[in-house]
Amino acid sequence: MDLPTGLKNLEQALDLGGDYLDESVRSQARDVLDRARQRGLLGTDRTVVALAGATGSGKSSLLNAIVGQEVAGVAATRPATRAPLGVSGRHASDVLDWLGVRERKVLLQLAPDTTANLVLVDLPDIDSTADTHRAQAERIIARADVVIWVLDPQKYADAVVHEDFLAAMGEYHSSLLIVINQVDRLGTADEQAIVADLGRILAAEGVNADIVVASALTGRGIDEIRGALVEIAAGKSAAAEKLAADVRTAGAALTEDLIDQGGYPRDLTDIAGVDELVTGLARAGGLSSAAREAAGHYRRVARRATAWPLLRGWGGQARPVSGNGRGADAVLSSTAGTTSHPVASSHVADSSDAVASSGTVEKTRVALAEFTVQATRFLPRSWRGAVRDENSRQAARLADSVARIIARESQTWRRPRWWGLATALQWLAFAALVLGALGLAAGIITGAGGVTLPLGLRRASLICLVAGAGCGVVVSMIARAARTRGAQRLERQVTTRARAAIETEVRENVLAPFRAEMERYRDFARAVASLMRVSA
């Protein structure tokens, strides 16, 4: 990935991550973007090379040897370099102003095309007792295109150099040069041992950089350093390579922050646990109780409509069904075509008025929390916390929505057409029974008075009585079985419809914003992952 795209992705990652990111990591990434903009305005044709090191490493002496004359002061007292010094072959005021370097020297011997675009900076000691010295050095090291680390052969493993600086420069292999200075003080065996040991230390730190042995006193290694600088200046890509390394380092810090917070720097799978959430919300809202109550109400109303006329009042009045287990009146949609009217109650309940109790709200909050824990397990802690807090705030609204859904679905159902047929048959059977009973009674009364009714009439009365009673019994038995099946079917339908409506509510008002947050994290994770592939 090229540098402009990498910088764009880094900015996107910062925008998406926002306050979820660790403050130091966010600040580091923001500094990279700021440096890139500022460096771009200065142009990348000039190359800034900083000489950094600890006290007594001989940075100033090495700079003098590289340029061929004494431009930096050398003293036995420490620190010898009290302020950064800039040396260039032509004026570079804009670059040195940006670096904060006030002491400047222009050397004509650096003016040839091979070194004209070099800006060399001698830094104060990074371990100086003066706090301002280290601050100046850190600032310029961060902005320099190339850093030459000058090490004392007696302190080449200095913890300040390695732990505070080199250990964090694993991505800067093309922007680093390690120089072991003052090797004129060493024997051959000691020199080889130091180079080998330093190589092991750098490898353990993940730093891949060339090691040059040099002596400002004897001139050993100076030509090699000059050659490296000439090559760097000719390439005119050191600034871009340094910025690319900055972006990769910022990406590594962002990735580490994700992992430290328990997140995964990768795409996430789809949200799981929706069915469990719907079940939890239905349970919290009392769907099972409401469905059973609706079924019981159905049985009572069906009995009044289809039982034998003289027995319809038995078993109590048809009580209103609760939509939420707490006494809402029933609405029975007796539908023939599109016509609806109340059957069991003259009051028509409005399910939009249903409000969840505090206990239901708390149960809803628990169900949401359980779902959120499962669904956000791949997110970093800060992202998880934000999602959980938002879902917790939605608990009351969601509980009220579920209460309205359950009330609506448990209060509304169709009056079966078979009720009308059963009612008609029951009345016909009852009429036949009454007619037969009246005929037989008339025969008994007239017989007592000495008048005998015709045999055919007496037989017809008996047939009507028996047929009416038998038909009533059969219709009642069939109606009772049908009422039971209808009630069971209604209980299932109420449960199914309510669950479907609750799932729709969840997907629209819980999962939609949740998915938006997850998609935001996906975009963030992708942007962060891409930063490790940035090159100049």
C-alpha cells in the first residue's frame, strides 16, 4: 500500500476509533499525521540526518570527521553539545525552523549534487541531566528522515538507548544506521565481540540495521558512512520511507491497543444470539402467561357460543383476556371478510397503552445484557462498554414495545366460522328436544283426560325428543374437542406472532444501531490492519 493511502487509512482509523482508543496511542498516531502534513509542505527532496547518542559517544567528533572540518564543538566537559546544530550544503532555513534548530552552518564542500540535499543535525545527549536536552533530541529524532545512532563501545548496550529508543524502531530499518565509534580504543577480538553482541541485542529488539565500526580519530569507517549518506541523498526517498515506517509503527500500536483491550484486529462474524434475545424478551414480558390466558379466554367465549343453550351460563362469565398478564380487556376480531367487532367485552382495549412494569424492565435489561456480552465478545473493552451502556439505556423503551406487542397479539383473534354452524345445530337440536318434550307432555295430559293423541304424533314427539337430545350431546362433544384444539392453536399462534413481532422490533431497534457500531469496528479493524502494509 502506498504512503498517501496509508495516511488516509490512519486518519480513518483515528476518526472511527475516537475516544475508544488509548490516549497515548491516539496521540502518537495523530503526531504521525501532523508530521506527514508538515513534512509534505517542506518537500521531501531534502534529507534530514540526525546524529543521536548518549554522553561520551563522540557524536560531534563523528560529525566533524564526516564533513571534513570542525563544525561542532568538542570538549572534555559534558555535555559538549548543549543545543542541536544543523549543517547543510545550502540554506535550509525552513527545514531547520521546523526541526527547532537555531544553530546552523552552511558548508560549501557539501554543496555538490551528491550531498547538496543533506541536512545533518548534531543532537544533545539523550541521557543528559538537562531535561531540555533530551526533549530536543526526542523531537528531532521523531522528525528526522534518517537517524545515525552513535554508540560508545563501552556503553553500546546502554538501557536508555535501547529501551527508550531503539526497541521501538523495528519498522525503521531503512532509516537507521548504527555506528560503534571510538573503535581505535579496542583490540580486534574485543571489537568483533562487541559487534556480535550488539547484533544479538538488536535482533532481539526486532531491529534490522547496518552496523558500522568507526573512529573519528583515525578516520576508520568514515568513508563508509559518507557513502551511505550519499546513497540516501541520491535516492530522495528517505523522508517517504521514514513516514511509511511511522505509519506502520502507529498501526502496530493501534493493533496492540486492540489486543490489550481484548479485541481482535480482524473482521467479525455476524451477530449471534438473536433467538436467545427474543426468547429472553418474550419471557420477561410474560408471553407464555399471556398466550395461555388468551387460550383460556377463547375456551370461555367458545363455550358460550357453542355449548348446549341451557348450559352456556355454566363455568362462569367470559372474562377479559390480559395482553400482558395484568388485566387488559380483550379485543376479539370476529372477522367475516374485513368486519371486526368486540364479542366478550363492550370495552375495546388499546394495546398501544401497554406499559411494562419495573420488574419487566429489569428482566429486559438482564436479557439485553446477556445478549450484548455474547455479541460483543470480539470487541475491545472500550467498544464493548459503550455498546452495553447504550443497550442498557434502551431497556425501558424495549420493554414497553414488547408489552404492546404481547398485548396486541394476545388480544386479537378471528372468530371461527364453525361457531355459527355449531350454534345453529345446537338451537335446532334444542328446538327438536323442546318440541318433542311438549308433544309427549301434551299426550300425557290429554291421555289423563281420556283423549288419546294419534300414534304418529306421539312417535314423532318421541323421535324429536331423542334426536334433539342426541344431536345436542354429539354437537357438544364435537364442539368441546374443537374448542380445545382451537385454544391450543390460538396459544401457539399468539406465541408465534408475538415472537415474530418481537424479533422485528429487535432487528429494527436493537440490531440496526448495533450492526452500525459493529460495522464501524469492522472498518476500523480493516484500516488498522492495512497500516502494516504501507511502504514508500
